[in-house]
Amino acid sequence: MFDFVRKHTKVMQFLLFLLIVPSFVLFGLQGYNRMRERGETVAKVDGHEITQQEWDNAHKQQVDQLREQMPTLDPKIFDTPEAKYGTLERLVRQQVLAAAVAHDNLLVSDQRVARELQSNQVITALRGPDGKLDMERYRQLLAARGMTPEMFENQVRADLAVRQVLAAAGQSSFTPPAEANVALNAYFEKREVQVARFNTADYQAKVQPTDADLQAFYKDNAKLFQAPEQADIQYVVLDLSSIEKGITVNEADLKSYYDQNAARLAAKPEERRASHILIAVPKNATPDVKAKAKATAEELLAQVRKNPDSFAELAKKNSQDPGSAANGGDLDYFARGAMTKPFEDAVFALNKKGDISGVVESEFGYHIIKLTDIKLDKPKTFEELKPQLEAQMRKDLAQKKYAEAAETFTNTVYEQSDSLKPVADKLKLEVHGAQDVSRTPQPGATGPLANPKFLNALFAPDAVERKRNTEAVEVGPNQMVSGRIVKYSPAHTRPFEEVKAQVRERVVAARAAELARKDGEAKLAAWKAAPASATLPAPVTLSRQDKQQPRAVIEAALRADPSKLPALLGVDLGADGYAVVQVDKVLPRDTPPPAQAQQEQQQYQRAWAMAETAAFYDALKERFNVQIKVPKPKEALPE
């Protein structure tokens, strides 16, 4: 892949975000804005504040969504400071795009919203065998998430509008093949070089620092050997999973639940796939305008009946539905309740694949509909659904009991603040332990130990000085934690004797790297003065794809002026030493097979589209005055 893609992983993650958005409808990213909660502001976009509480909730929802989609995935890999900061960046992106939608007055049709709802698997599961949506269950599902059907459908509409913002930038990108070939040939171009390495490791034996040297380095670089404020702690977590463990469901309850919800659970509703040609009619159209549109539709119907195989081509040329015309009018699969009623009734009245309707009037205009497929699933039995039923019942019961348990948890950790055992015994929770916990989340930390709000409570003066339980801290929806310090160590500089080996290692490495650099620079100067005296290894060929040579050597060789070869270059390799590189020749790339050449063209086009999309997003961030007030977590350093 190209350097742009390799070096700009954030852009890749951003485009992945755009692809993921549709699957997050109902449980995902768009839900993060539906409820504004008070709390500390962590970011601001176009004057709109994103709070700490919203950030916590958003991250918890995302992890829950991923766990539902991929049950075998360990959610702890997302429960780190880096992953959580990524959620904040995604919230900012969402708000930037929402601001663009509002400022640019982007609209989404009712029909497009209906198709999106039809594609949502969660909603599809609420349909009975007859294809009708169980509206009561639909309302209950949304109410559990603080939404009404109107709120949810408006949010879906907003999501679809958001997708339009950046999709236009990426889809409008175009690079002529000739231009792409020039760039690709340059990218894969090679160099013939000779590389003399002066490695730090080869000079370490020459470095023999004295104790005085080590003491001086230790004194001048005390911050390198600073031990942070740390504590050994205990903590308890109350969440739905801990409540579920204490819930049992008997066979009779399961069968009763199955009987009550058989229509919703026992079978997937019939789905149909259809294409249509729409002659649009404005809502306030005059009778003359409507008559003219209907006449056009009837003319097209006559052509379709005469040659049914021409339907897709006629749709491309004549349909006024911007969402489906380019695809020959294809609307993909949908069940009852997804489309406007006259249209839906006409589709489900058709008997077999290939049937074509008459002219159908709806609030959008006049349609000609072709049925392209029918999908029927076999009903599921009680035994097949039993594990799913049990899991759902346990989850529902745990949800009902959580509020009561949360109140008990909150009161107990406060009223019996000298120990976590009372609350653990009362609610049958496990007391967890952790050592060397610091005030800021550590790389690789998970669960409550990665939550800044909980850590701040742990290191509050009362918790540190009196070793009291923290208050009940809400770290996410339906998840509370309380902890207490067992042993506390204030920040301090580690004693010299404790870190002497580390000090020596650093001194030796720094001085050996300096010796390697000086030796390499001396050789470079001598070989430039007398090229015939240069003792360089045999030539090798390198390119941007080379994995044998250091990246700094590759980049220096590729930067060398092709008109001034051979050229001797010095390359500082930092802690690894130094290299003298002689660039002898520029070599063209190997001619790729046709299939590879085509793939490279496509990759280049995607990379260019990504670059344009990223640049457009950066412009939007500047336009809407984005401010992220939380420092980005430091990445873990390699061992």
C-alpha cells in the first residue's frame, strides 16, 4: 500500500468510521447525541459542548455494540485510554458533520429513511411472520434507550444526512490513469546503493563510565527516574452482568415468554426485493402537473410491458429517485412496514419474481414496480430459540433490578466507608485488587482502571488520607464502581542504587551512539575527499517496500538528486548509530502483471479520495472551530 495509507492511519480509521455508521443505527454513534447530560466539557464544536458523561456513555455503548456483533471479541481491548480517546475523536467528527448538515441545509427523503429502517437488523427482528412491525415492542425497545419512534426516526434521518457530507468529497474524486501511472512509477522506483553501517552496539564495549559519570547523569536527568504517585487498591463493580449472575430462569417462564413473543421471535418476516421507476410529483402539485406525471408513468409502463428486460435501463434514464436510479431502480430487500403503504401494498400484492405492477400512486409520485426476489425463512422452534430467550429474559430482569441495586450500592459504600466487604456481601459482588495504580490511566489499563473519573475519586484527599471508600462513580450506562486505597506511595525520585543499572544502560547507549556517529561522519568526510579510498559493501537494491534497511536510509537514498549520482550521504540513525550511503543508480520499477497494475490503479484512486476526504474534514474542523480539551494519551513506548 502507499505511503499515504501507511503513514495516515488516522485517516483510515476515519473512513472506517464512515463505513461503520450505518451498522450503529439504534445502538450506535448517532445515539450519543440524543441525551445531553451535565458534566465537565471535554470538547467543543461550533459552540456545541461534549461532556465527560456523554463521552463515557458513548464509549460504553460502542463497546456493547461491538460485543453484540462479535460475541467472541474481548471488549477489554477497547477499554484503554487510547481507545477511549478514539471514541472522543469520533464524537467530535460526528458533531462536525452534524454542524455541516445544519449549516448547509442537507435533507433526506422519507423514502430513504424507510429503506434505512428496513435494513436495520434489530428492527427486522421485531416483525412477525406476516411482515408487520410489532409497534408496541418497537416503542418499548426505544423507550429503554430514552427515545420515542419519532426521535429515533429523526436521528436516522440526521445520520443519513451526515453521510452525505463527506461521501460527496470522496465520490467526486478522480485521478486520470496517466497521472496515476506517473505517481505509481515514481513510488515503486528503486535505487542501487552501498550502505556502510556504524552500529551503536559495536561501540558499547568501548564505553566504560565511572560511578561519577553515572551519578552526574542521574543528577542531571532525575525526571527520567521519577516514580509516580501510586497506590494499591481494592474496588467493586456493579453492572448488569453482575446482577445477571444471580438471576435464574425456569423452563415454564421461558415457554411463557416464547408464547407471548412467538410472532416476533419465531420467524424472520418475509422480505421482498423490488426495483421501481419513480416519476416524482411535488406535494402541492396542481392537477395538471399530476396528470402529466401520471401520463409519463403510463408511457414508461407500456415500454416495460413490451420489453420487461429493459426495466433497469429505463429506470436509470427516467427514474427521479436519486437513491436508486443509478442502480436500475433497485431498492434491495425490505419487509412490511419499511416503505410507504401504497408502495408496500403493491409490492406484496405481486405473486412471483419478475411480476410488474401497474402505475402506483404514493405521496412521492407515480411508481412502476418490478418484483425481483422473495425471501422466506423457516420458523424457529422453542428449542432453537431457548438460549436466546434465556439470555434476553436474564437481561430484561437484570435491567429491572439495576436501579434498586444501584441505590443499595451507593448508600452502602458511603455509610460503611471503611470497607468494601459490606457492599460486596450484600450484592454478591467480587472485590477486585490492583497494585501500583496511578492517578492517570496507564497504557494497557482496562475497566475502571482506565476511567479518569474513577481514578480522580481514588486520589481525592479524603480517599488518600483517611483510606475511605470513594463515592459510587458511574463509569458508563448501568455500570458503577467504588474503590479504596489500601497502600499509598507519593511521587518520588527513585534512589540511585535502585536505578543504577538503568542509568548505566542509558549512559553507555548514548555515548556509544555518539562514538558511532563521529566515526561515521569521519569516514564520510574521508571518502568524499578521496572516493577511491571508500570501503563500501557490495551494492544492494532498495525501494520504499524494502524491510531490510532502516527507514531513514531508504528515505535518504530516495531523496538523492538523480542528476548527481553517484552520491555519498550521511544518515544519522539516532540511538542505532550512523550510516554512510552511496547511491549509485536509479532503477525503474519492475513491470507489474496486468491484474496487479489494475489493483494499484484502484488503490491509488482510493488513496487520493482518502486524502481529499481528510483535507475536506480538516477544513470543516477549522470552519466549526473544533476544540478538544483533553490531552491525547501517550502511546506505550517499546520495550
